[in-house]
Amino acid sequence: MTKTFASAGDMSEKKISFTEVGKDLWAFTAEGDPNSGVIIGDDSVMIIEAQATPRLANKVIEKVRSITDKPISHLVLTHYHAVRVLGAAAYNAPTVIMSDTARAMVVERGQEDWDSEFQRFPRLFQGHESIPGLTYPTTTFSERMTVYLGKRRVDLMHLGRAHTAGDIVAWVPDEEVMFTGDIVEYHSACYCGDGHFEDWGHTLDAIKSFEPRSIAPGRGDALVGPDMVEAAIESTRDFVASTYRPVAKVAARGGSLKEAWDAVRAECDPKFKTYAIYEHCLPFNVARAYDEARGIDTPRIWTAERDAEMWAKLQG
């Protein structure tokens, strides 16, 4: 009998934390569930990541309203994944920002991603009936743009491919704080099913070059202080490399996907098995690593049908 998705059985509510990572900068975290960020300017607020549904977005808004009554003027989406973007309608933000590449990925594969994510992670789609449709930005950019929230400057940048081809970060220079989306995780598995393994480390190096004092990562606790920032960046680097390295060896000798799976389990289980969403991410990570190691540069689109076929093959 084929097992269900590891995430399908994870229905327990997660404890929400709301941590100040710099002056008027906050990280909304929930024990490995998708994080959001809050940047408070002189006269308005920027939100980083929308959550999966308007109902879940309202939990972020409730925390924002506990500290400020300034209007939400900007919503920044670091990439296109459904669990990050489909709650956008709750914010009523006049400006919704993605990279050019991320918007193109919504067009190309947004509906398929929504369908497959909904099947994989039912708990993260509480109130899914309130989602009005795919989320499209009002504003896009290629490499870099700057937004001023009054005097507060926020630099939005595409530093390289990693979790997806269209990842962006938000850098707040007055406090030296970065919101990295899923390029950096903390005690949570990296989802690499749409990732670029060979580029990811270079993108981490680009983040590291800013010498952030704090980081709001994509999943896991807020990273406050240089030591915690360094530990999270290097742990993320190790996770990505430890996934790709054994797969590349298997692919180089013409080995099978199942052999790649066994090799990754042997290397990663001892180090990362206790990380949040590890079991959920693992088959998708191995499948994408196997493709990349065989020269497939653009991640293949995940569909609910492809998910189930791969899951049955590796987990059944």
C-alpha cells in the first residue's frame, strides 16, 4: 500500500512566534511552517511573503496590528510557490512585487504548483475557498529595485538562483537585516524540488557578503546575531551539498533514481532527519537533483499526478 505524503499527516497547529530582528523589523515564524516578514517604515508597512491563504495571512496581519496601525502599502513575494503567495488578497496592498522571473513562473506553472501543493500540505491551505485565484504582481524587476517607506530604504535584489530561478531577497541597510525567503532555512529542510543545486552555494555567498546582523529565513526561527546567521547559512549550504553530491555520483555512473534516493538517505538522514518537513522534501529533492545531475537545467513542472507517481515509486 502506498504511503500518503509525509506532510499530509501533519495536521497539528504550530506555535507562532513574532520576533523583532531589528528596529521595526519583525519575523513571523511557526515551527518550520512558511515564515513572513514585516518592515515598518515612517508611514507604511511592507510585508514579505503572503502565506498560503487569506485566512493564514490574517494571522500575520493580527501580529502587525499589535505593534502598528500604519497601512500595509507593499507586499513582496520572494518567489512563486503557492504556500507563499496565495494569501495576498488579505493584505489589500496596492503594490505587489516579484522578480520578472518569478512572475513568468506563475504564468508557466502557477496553477500546477497550487494543485500539487494543496495535495501535499492540506493544513497550510486552511480557508482555501477564500483564495480568489493566482497571485500576480503589480510591479516586477530584473536584478534590483529600491523601495522607500518614507525615509526607510529597502533594497530588493535577485542575487542568484537557489530555491527557484526567481528568488529575491529584501535588504534593510539601516539595520543590516535581510529577509531571504527560502534561500536560507534554520532547522528546516530546504525544499529543492524547483531548485538549482550548483548555483545555491554561490547565492549563499552573495548573501553572506552583506554581513547581515540578523536574517528572517524562509522557515525556522529568526536568526538574530551574526553567530546565528553564520550557522544557518552554513547549515543550509551543507544540506544542499549533502543532497546533491551523492546524487551526482549515482547519475555519473548511470545509476537509477532509487539508487540516488538510497545514497541521499545514507548521507542526509544522520544529519537532518529531525529537521522540519525533512521527509516531505526528500523525494522531491532527490528527483530534482537527479535531473540536474543529468543536465536538465530547468526544473520540470510538478503536477499532482507527477507528485503521486514519484511518491509511490520511492515511498511505496
